[in-house]
Amino acid sequence: MSEQQDIIKKHKHSFKTKSRFRLSFINENRFNEVWTIKFTHTEIVITSLLLVAALSCLVATIIVLSPIRTLLPGYLKEGQRQENIVNSMRLDSMTTRVNINNAYISNLRSLLDHPTDTISATTVPAQGTPMSPDSLLPASEKEKLFVRQFEENERFNLNVLSPIAAEGISFFPPVSHATELSGQEQSTTSIRLTSPPSSTVCAIYAGTVIDAYATRGNRNTIIIQHPNGFVSKYSGVHTPFTTAGDKVEKGSVIGITSPKDSGQETCVTFELWNKGAALNPREYVVF
């Protein structure tokens, strides 16, 4: 028995057959194979890699040769991206202007087509009756002058934006133990503060000293740039403690007023600006 097993083992082959796969297309009407493709493991891997490479080349070709490449993040340069943003804003403005013009033309066409329905027959008020505020009479010269003056004064007025910029900001009093100097007409763009001798002058908020210079009468002026476009100006400081370029914190001492033995008036003029517009300090700082 053992001899027969030894003979069988000798005649038994030692190699293994490779696993093969077949892709067949069968005609269901005739039940015969129309097309057959045979694969091995190696051929499946190679075919998959070639298919992925072909798809990648196709996608890259479409992106390079079509405008879709402009939608990819990081493809456009900074100048091109900025130009696209500006063009989009111009397009929106043009669309708005076209809508306004279309509405104007529509109203004008309705006036021309149906004049009796849109224009009142009594356009001139009768004598002895009060004039309606919606009168069709032209404006007088005084009204035109008032409108021109109002538009000229409000053209560059940015004060309406300052309260929005000051939201969330709490300003520190600029001079310790100070009171507003009375007896003179109050200015709407500055405030004169009087205080005891050798009082401290403090920064109303964190910022950077952009200028510090001496003025007449042994006085000094300090200007500080704050966040949100605010600028504070302190005039009449006797002894400054900061120079241009210094960083200051809220409440930091930047100078002192005149000492007792100087014989000079301890008065500091404070101004507050926002983006080039002079503000009324009383509306933003508690003195």
C-alpha cells in the first residue's frame, strides 16, 4: 500500500495552474457567446491602471482646454481673481441700471398710452386754498439753494458711520480728574479739559503713536491711531512719555499736565477723528 502511494506522489505534478477570469457577452435569443475576453490577475491589474490613466488624461485635457479651469481653487492669479470680482460687481451694477431704465420706460409708455388715467385734471391749486406738498409747480430759488447747500455739506460727511465703528469699544477718559473748561463757546470737534496740576494724560484706547511733537509755550501734542479708523489727538501735554512708533494700551499714561511750580495753565485739548471725519468727543468718551 505504501509503495502505491509513493508511485502516485512521484507521478503527481508539483506546479499550480493560474487563476483565469473570463468576460463573456451572450446573445440571450440564441444563447451563444458573442464576445469573450479572458484575463489573469496580472492582466486585470494592468487593464485597471491603463483605464485610470486614460480617464485622468481625459479629465486633464478637458480642464486645460476648456474654461472650467477657471473654477478650480488656486488656479487664477491674484490679479485675475480681483479682476473677476470687479467684473462681477460691474455686471450687477449694470443689471440694476437696466432694471431701473426698464421701469422708467414702462412708466413713460403708460403715461403716453393713458394720459387721462395718470395725470390729474386739476394740476394748479385754486386761489385761497393751501398748496399741496405734492404740487407739480417747480421749486423756488430758495428751495434749490437749500438743497444745494445740504448736498454739499453731506457729500463728504462720514459721521453716520462712526457710531457703527465705535460699537463694542469703551474709551478711557483722556485726562484724570478733568472737567470741561467753561466760559467759552463749546466746539463740536474738540473739548478743552482742565485738571489739577501734574494730572496724568492717558490713551483712550489701545493703538500706535503716529506722531508726537512740541508746540509753542513748552507744550506737546500726541496723536494715536486706534482700531476701526479712530484717531485721538492730545494737545497741551507738558511732559510726554511716548514717541512716534510706540505701542500703547487702553489707559496707558502718555504724559502729564503742567506741574504746580510751572505757573502754567493745566489745560489739555482733546480731539477724536474717525476715517478723516472730526467727531464730537462728548458723544463717544465719558469725561
